[in-house]
Amino acid sequence: DQGVSLPNEYARFGKVSSGLDVARKIQDAPKDSNDKPKKPIYIVKISITESAV
């Protein structure tokens, strides 16, 4: 399972404006041989903000 993929017209970038410590914990979570987290990780709440570059 490769997870959800986006169509090519969507950019795959963003910025963590708060909670970087949580993002790092997710990144550093123990993974199996397929680079999948050994324990499920749940994101309970997010906020998406669009802005001009």
C-alpha cells in the first residue's frame, strides 16, 4: 500500500506553521522494512490555508 497519491497537477509541498515537534515525531517514528510506521499514526486535526507566493 503506497497510501493516497495526488494527481500530477497538485504540488506536493507545504509548511508546518505550528506543531513542528509533532511533525518530527511522526517522521522519526519506528518503521518496518517497507518504511511504514510500525504503529498507526493518526492526524486528528489540520488546518489548510491558501496563500499567494
